[in-house]
Amino acid sequence: MSATRKPGYKLSTVGWIPATWTVKSLSDVTTECKNRNNSKIDDKLLCGVLKNHGLVPMRERVKGISTDRCKVVVPNAFAYNPMRLNIGSIARNENQHAVMVSPDYVVFAVDPLQLLPNYLDQVRRSGLWERYVGASGDGSVRIRIYYEHLARLEFPIPPIPEQQKITAILTNLDDKLNIIGRQIKATHILKRGMMQTLFSRGVGTLDVTTGHWMPHTEFKDSELGEIPAGWEVKALELIADSITVGIATSTTEHYVEQGVPLIRNQNIKEDFLDMSDLLQVSEEFDSKNKSKRVKEGDILTVRTGYPGVSCVVPDGHGYLQTFTTLITRPNKKLISPHFVSRYFNSPKGKELMLHQAAGGAQKNINAGNLKKLLVPVPSLVEQQKIAKILAAVDAKIRSLESKNRYYQTLKRGLIQKLLTGEWRVSLNTQQEVAIAA
């Protein structure tokens, strides 16, 4: 529900806001800091500014800059590069000690009696901030936004207790997103390590009487390095029924609202076919290109851009068309499609793909390259086991990514509602305020 004309709200220069809130410019609640280092801070505390990760130490000192000239950023002060503010490169010093930045940077501190640094941190991540800095500053090619420009920004400011509660809510969501982000990164690292092991050491031999897998004990050298003695190495063309390319002619004039789905490179993710944002071609055009159709179990591989990224066409889909993608139809008596796709996406598979790729800066994989690609070939039952193990890890990653999207959407909605006062937080008890702080 909009705050417009609601009881307890007032009309301000930035729209309808709660009656107890004020509207102030950044210059009313912050002060530009021009203090120089003058050998007061250790050189190791020279910092850089990143968009969303606060102030972090640089890997090496900026060449040609005396650290005596560097500007000092005290704890909870803000710093940014005026040449790059239009892309959001602003940060708060979340360290417990002062740090220094390039003398070209703008540094400013907040008045804590009027505005909490954490609250301003949330404001600067909001759409209001982005819209303002995108339209401010001078310069035609690279926008420069100095403090005197930024300080004109007006935004609604609630009383300190309400700032504390709003900040606590949004910070909790940030913490949640950080945890999920670390989990996603850790799971990707786990998957990478598992792929390196599974495609070189395997899982072993299945004991049909007990259902247990017995690890391989004998290994041999091969064109792909050391592999289990019972494995083979074969060129892809020897274990595939066909390796072809999808439609390579213009499809634009054949797009329709309801027709045959057309898979493009952006729909192909690592071991996942993204069926969102699909284009469709007419049935007549599809019929003329029926030899290009793909079906369930085919492996689709990106040719350019991110060459080698592959996935399997999942069960439950009728025939599809693809635009300039590589199509591998494996001989399912010899090879598991999901095993091959996951091998393509493994560190070893990617290395071989890029080695096979033609071209300079823009790498390109063609059907001829792909046919010669060497693939490890365990028993079919071991291939299926390896694919199943990696599928479980992928399911975990997708679950975490879904959770991450949920909290990001929740944060975007909350930050808009809470920072404009459209939604109010409860301050019923002193204890609640203390906890939020």
C-alpha cells in the first residue's frame, strides 16, 4: 500500500514520508575529510575501494604515489573514486583502524547524532542512490562526481532508533546472503575437486553381491594421464552416433509466438538446460530443418563465447531446434550422456576443449575439433555412478542459488519499502531497540 495521503505521513521534497522523518541533503549529515596521511599510518594499510565489499588492502602499493599524500579514512567513514562513482564504487571503512586511499579519492564521514553509518550504507545500495549518481557530476566520457555534487543528494531520514531497527533488519539479510554466498563458493570448490578425482581415479568396481563400490587398485598411464587399469580412452567420434551443428542460417524471420523451441548459447549452462527466455521458430521452418532437430539425451555444447559449456537435453521434452550449437548424440550402449557432459564441464575437459578450439581471442569449437576430443571411458555402470554423484552436488548448488535469489529479491523489496517509510518498523519496547542496535 502506498504511503500517499496515509494518516501519519507528510508530503516532502522526495515524496510522502512518515511525519516523524526529516528530509536532509548529504551535506547536512556528512563532512568531507581531506586529512593526509603524513606518515601516520603504516604503508600496509593502503587500501582500494570495491563496489560491495568495503575497503580492502591492495595487493601492491600504487606506483608513483607518496603515502604521505594519501587521504585518511577513519573507521565508518566513506571513500570513493570520483571517476568511477557512476558504477557504484563506494565503500565504508568497516575496519577498526584508519586506512588510507589514493589522494584522488573523495572521503567523507557522517554525523552520528543524525545518521548512522550503517544506515547510510544501506541507502547508498538502494535505487535512490544509483539513480542520483547516474545523473550527477561533470565530464562527458567518464563522469566525475565530487563531494560537492554528491552532497546535494536529498533523502528521507528517520529518527535514530528507527534507523537502528531498519539497519538491523537489512544487515541480517546481508549476513544471510553472505553465508549463502560462501556456501555456494565452497560447494563449487568441492565439485571442482570431486571432478578432478572422479574423472581420473573413478569410484571403483561395483560388488553386485553386496552393492558396495570397491576402489580401483590398479592404474595405467594414458593420453589423459593416469587412469584406472580397466578404463579406456577414446575419441568422442568413436562413442557417438553423430556429432553435428544446429541451424547456422538466419532464423530471425522465422520467429513466432507459438512454435518449436530454439535453444541458443545462453540457454546452455553447465549440466543444466535453462528453458527460460526461449525463442520459437515456425513449424514450417522446423520441418525444413528436421535433420537438425535434437532430442532427449543429446549433449548440447556452446561453440563460441564460453566454448565447451555443455548440458544434456532432459527427459520430457519433444524435439527442439538449436542455433549454431554443437550436438552430440552418444551411443548409449557405450557412454552415458550425463557422464560425457559433466566431463566436458570438468577442469580437464575444459582444458582439452580450449586446446582443441580454433581462433585467436574469440575461441571457437567446431564439430571437427569435438570429434577428436579424447574421453575417458569407464564401465557404463561406473559412468552412471560418477554422473549421479556430481548431479547431487549440482542439486545442492542450484538449491543454494535459488535461496540466494529469494533473499536478494526479499532484500530489494524491503530496502525500497523501509527506506521510504512505506513500511514502518515496530519500536514497542526499549529492549527491542537495544537488540536492534
